[in-house]
Amino acid sequence: MENNTLAPDTRLVLSTGPHVSDQESISGIMYGVVIALLPALAASIYFFRFRALWLVAVTVGACVLTELIFQKVRGKPITIYDGSAIVTGLLLAFNLPPTLPWWMAAVGGVVAITLGKQVFGGLGHNPFNPALVGRAFLLAAFPAPMITWTRPIDGIATVTPLVQLQMGRITSTYWDMFIGNIGGCLGETSALAILIGGAYLLYKNYIDWRIPVSYLGTVGIIALILGQNPVFHWLAGGLLLGAFFMATDMVTTPITHRGKWLFGIGAGIILMVIRLWGGYPEGVSYSILLMNGLTPLLNRITRPRPYGEVEIHA
């Protein structure tokens, strides 16, 4: 008679569906995002020289070290090798002006990991994009250094294209805005570099195209309605960086298709309200953070109805 007794070390694992298998890992995706950010990193180093490299090293180091210390103190597994802290450090650096003092950048990295990620339980539990949490803190704590801009290459003081829009005199050309030869944050100036990285993310299926399309499309439609040039709004500021690398964060954005559309549309509306009528010329960070807060609601109202479900009215 056949012996059907299980070996002593055999374990049966029971779990609820759906059962989905994927060869991608967290570290694989995170380091894929790092690869996608390399063109923007190269452009920032070319245009802003050593200051860009130094600030990137500081923010990445601060993020990785903070995550290591936080997990050791709490007795949690060390996950600094999964690449998520590196991505946070890179994105934070890309949202900083090249002249920001290094210690402020380090503080931003500490805040991004601590308040933006670890206090909620770590990766996968944070409701807001950690890099944008760090940037929002720095903008509130150190407003003057965070809005001090320099020209690429020579480092002479200048203003960004969005400030030029507020002043009513745009001097930056579309070509300079496309390649990155303008004042601005380290990683947002070169639209070409960001588009190359965004195309890589789409090719690897790391992000969903619905959020960038709805975000950029909403901005373009509002610009046309109000008699402004949508191309300028797409190229100016951090819109492209936000649309491809931060508004598409898997953890802090909706999981449903309709939710993604609503997320992008809402972010686009908030952005244009801030740009056109707000006191601050840019609103990418706040548009994404505010929509991050609405993500649970968007997931709830757009979740698919189970097959056969009907509403019963009393």
C-alpha cells in the first residue's frame, strides 16, 4: 500500500486568493527605478557640477543610514539593501536646489525616512511619498535656501521659468528647458533625461501609464482653456519628474484603473491652481501629497463590484 504520510518538515500553507505569481522582486523594481534615474543624475551633474554629486551623496547616505538606525533601534529586519532608501534619497536630491547647504539636505533625508516611511511601519505602509515629505519639510523649515536658484554651469544667481511666468516675462527657450540648461532643482531641469527614464519605467512595466497621461493631460487642457501654452507647463518645474517618478509610486497611489485616472486628474487640477493663483510658483509636490491622502478613498469608490453583486434597497 502506498504511503501518503507527509515528511516531518513538510508544511502546507493555506491562504486566500487571488494567488498571483510574479518574478519581479522589491529590490529588482527599486534598482530598476535607480537605473531609470541615471539619465537625470547625469544631466544634473553635467549642468550643476560637483554640487549635484555632493547633494545626491548626502541625501542617499542620510536616507540609508537613517533607515538602518531606525530598524536596529526597533529590532526590525534590516532592509537597506532593497534599494528603496536609495530611491528616496535620489528623488529627494532631485527636488533640491543646487545651492542648498549639505546639512539641510541631510536633515531632509532623515525626515523623509523617519516621518515619511518608518513611523508608518516601513515600505509598503507609508501613505505619502517619502521624498516629497522630506521636501515639504525643508520648504517649510528653510524657505529662503529652498527657493534660491543658480544658472547651470556658471552658478550665477537666476530665476526659474515658473518664476519668469509669475513675473510676466519668460526668457527661457523651449530648447533650454528640454535639455536642462535652466535654473531649477537638480533633477527636474532636463526634460529629455526624465523622458528617457520614464520610457524605461514604462518599458519595464514598473509604472502605469494612466497616471502620467492623466496628470500631464489635465495640466495641458487647463492651460489651453486659460489661454496658456501647455508645452511650457509640461517642461517647466518638476511636472515631468513628478508625473513619471513620484505620482506613480506603487504604495501611495491607487491600485484601480479608474482610481489612477482620478488621481492624475486631481493632481493636475491642484497643480494648476497653485501655479496660476498661488503665492508659490510650483505645486507638483503638494499636488501629489494631497492626492496621496485621497488614495484610500479613491481605492474604495473605484473598486470593482464582485460578479453577481446587487444593491438591495429597503
